[in-house]
Amino acid sequence: MLLGIDVGGTHTDVVVVDAKGVRSAAKVVTNHENLFESVNDGIASMLREVDAAAIDRINLSTTLSTNAIVEGTTEKVGMIVSAGPGIDPDHFKIGDHYHRIEGALDHRGTEILPLDTRQLERAVASCGKAGVRSYAAVSKFSPRNPAHENAVRDALAGGSDFVTLGHALSGHLNFPRRVATAYYNSAVWRLYNRFADAVEKALVGYGIRASVNILKADGGTMPLSVSRTLPVETILSGPAASVMGILALCEIRTDSVVLDIGGTTTDIAVFASGAPLIDPEGIALNGRLTLVRALRTRSIGIGGDSLLRVKNGAVEVGPERLGPAVADGGVLATLIDAFNCRGSVSHGNVEASRKAIAELAAKSKMVADELAQAATERAIATIKSAIDELLEEINERPVYTIHEMLEGREILPERIYVLGGPAEAFQQDLASAFALQVTVPRDYAVANAIGAALARTTMSIELLADTEKGMLIIPEIGVNREIPASYSLEDAGEDARRYLVGHLGRTVPGETIHAEVVDAASFNMVQGYFTTGKNIRVRCQVKPGILEEFGKGVRQSC
């Protein structure tokens, strides 16, 4: 059996799934001051109905890293950066402890300027004096040769708790993205590892010995043990869980929009011919581009518990959430109270909702029914505007699904799928606003946890081979070996698949892994009139998807 846990902004959803479908499901209130408590309570609720020994695998989705970055609660990071000629690393300065060190590698990884050890010593001393314990080391072209980053790591030995090495993040060359990604990875490292420690402690306490994985932004999972050094990959795992949830529940074949409506936010995803879109180069965090591949989603501050206000005769909805709906015991009128007042849904204490809306209307010299109508119309209009804006952006340039690149293809949604606790309340109004069929699947309230539970392991690697130097490197998994001058593009493709399957096979035993080459290129290197070797690059990945042996049990007619 699989245990899926989605730690959302308002509720933590928990499900147990076996080959026949959802065995048990529960919701607990998310404690933002102690996310571990939310996970612990969720596990405890499931174990009242399921034997711990029957659980084979646990998949988690958490907003922890995302919230820390957005709220600015990350720890300080010592950034040690070198670039060499052609680029000024000061243009990409991030954080308060950013140090530029002279030293350079060329595009093939050959050292053209040694690392300035005196500058490095001064930088380390400065960071140490400021109390910095978490670091990131990034040098240009480090995926081709990690020597300079390794030297920084060695210099920090004994004076740091953690060091992110830029070359270990991705084999893809992009220095500015690598700087930002390394910074954020180290910035959330301690916070994330405390969470991971607490989760493992809870599982031991409950006698659960199942493998534990965390959902990544691209919709796949990674072992919790691996995520400890790559916590930045867990950014946006919440929206990814909703995408995987609808993939598990419904067989989507057309251009579609997926809405995950929670208590605080609505996450929007777009599908092209049934496949979710992805940002293959990496998402932006706080306006900085990163190397974190992610499903393409957008979040807006509209949810069932969005606060209602009236200003100058106009009804405003969200983005604040100051507690639950009055229908659920709260004290301030929210959007779900407005839906209750209209009769769109009967959630919780409907009479309490009507009273709260009437009191707010009286203060604003409005009629209660009119205020409720205006609130729901405002919320639907905000969601529609965000969807239209996202579709316009998508249709302006080529887009990527998890399967392929689409160029010159306009995405025209034919259907909307809605997930999340308040989904049914929104269904009719969304159908009217878009003039499209709006589908709310059977297990809509815990779809994210189902998506997390069924998400399979994914990973992407880049193999780089230089036949003149006789060297092969795969930065993400630490492969570095000699190759013969006859090494070919075909050899590289076979090696990339073999190394990726072998690596994941060790970290995720028992899961069937299908790796495929998604990009391959070979360039001749010429000196004078002669070819001296080949420069080969191969990208190989295991695509996001769900565990089909369990998907058959949860899938329904949508």
C-alpha cells in the first residue's frame, strides 16, 4: 500500500491507496508553526485504519521550502563564486555574503586561471566572522570540471555545516541560473533537514519501515535521503501534487485547465492534448531564474477561506486568509460563506454563514444576497483573468509538455477540472464563466494526496564526453571516467540510460524505471585541418508520471 501526504496551506491531506483504490482518506488542519505536527497527525489518523506493516511506500508533498523563500525566512548563505573572462559574476549577486574569487575554466573544463587562494581565504574568514554556516560554491563551466568548486569545499572544511556545489545541481550550462539555484538550495537546507529528521523520527515511532520520498516540482519523486542535499527540488511540490492528482484520477485527452482550489490559494495548470506543461529550463524564484525543472503552474490568492471586505461599495475577495470560514467556526466572513449564502453549496454551519454575510452587508449598506453574489462573481472573475493571462503567455511561444516540445500549437482548453475542498462550490459558476464543461472528480477533496502517493520517481542527467581528453562526466551523480577516442554518440546514449537506471535502481529499489534520451548532440573539435576529437552531450531522463499498477484502482470516469 501507498501512503500519500500533502501538506497544504490550509489542510494536510492524507490517503492510503492500494491496487483497488483509495482505502482511507483524512484531512487535518495544517499547523504552519510546526509542519511536522501536521504530518504526524495525518499519519496517526491513517494508522487507526491501516496496519503500519502493510505500508510499502510513503510520498510527501510539502510547502516548507517554498514558504521559506517567499516569506524571506531562509538562513544566510556564503556565496563563493568565480567566472573568469566574458561574464561579470557581480551581475548575479544574491544575498548579503556574496564573494567573487578570481579563477577560470574554459568551456571544455580546462583551467585557464588558477583559483585565487588568498581571496578565498579572506572570503571564508569574512563569512565565518558573520556567523555563516551554510555555503554555496559556483564556478563557470563547473559541470565540465568541478575542481574549483571542490577546492572551495575543501577550504570550508570544518567551518561549515553544508556546502552546495553548483556542478551537482545539473549538467546543463547556465551560470546565472546555477548561482541562484545553489543559493536557494543552501538557504533552505537546514530548515528542510529539520523537517526530514522529524518525519523519519515519527515513522520510527509508529514502526513504519516503508521507503520515504518527497514530491519534486516536476511532478516526480525523489528519495527523502537524496532530497536532504537537494531541498531546492521540493519547491512547488504542492502545485505538482495537484497535477499528478488529476493525472491519477482522470484520463485527460484534450487541451484542459486544472484548478486546485484550497482554503488560501488556487493553483492553475494547463494541459495540451492531455499532457501537463513543464518549464524545462527551470522556474523563477523571487524573480531569479533557476535550474529547477517544474510543471508549469500559477498560484493566485483566491481560496474557500479568502477574506471578504467591502471598500467604497465594492466587494473584495482575498488574497488574505485570516482563519477558517464562519461555517467552520471562524469569525470573519469568507468566500465559502458567500457560496453558502447563495445556496451554491451546503458547507458546515450554513446558518452561521448567512448571519456573517448579513452582518457584513449591513455594515456596508448592502443586501446580503447581493454581497454574496458580488463576492462569488469577483472570485470567478479573478480566476478567469489569471487563466486567460496564463494561456496568452503560453501561446506566445513554443511550449513543452512532459513528453515533447510544441511549436506553433495554440492551446485552446475544451474542459476544466477542479480539485480541492471547495471544488463543488465553484463548479457551476466556472461553467457559466467559461462556457465549458467543468468536471469535479469523485475524490476531489484529497486529490493532491493521491497525486503525491502515486507519483513515480523521476530524474534527469546530462552526460558530457570529450574524446580528445578521453573523459566522460555526469555531474548530477558524480560519474567521472576515461573513455576511448572511438567513443560515439550511440555509446553515450547507452551509457546515459545505464547510469540513470542504475542510480535510481539503488535509491528506489523495486520500482520499474524507464529512462530515455531526450536530447543528444555531437560536435567535431578541429585544430588546423584535422579533427582532434568529439564533444558529446546527451540528456537522459525518467519522465514524470504515475504508478500505473495503482492508477488503475483510483482512475474513474471523468
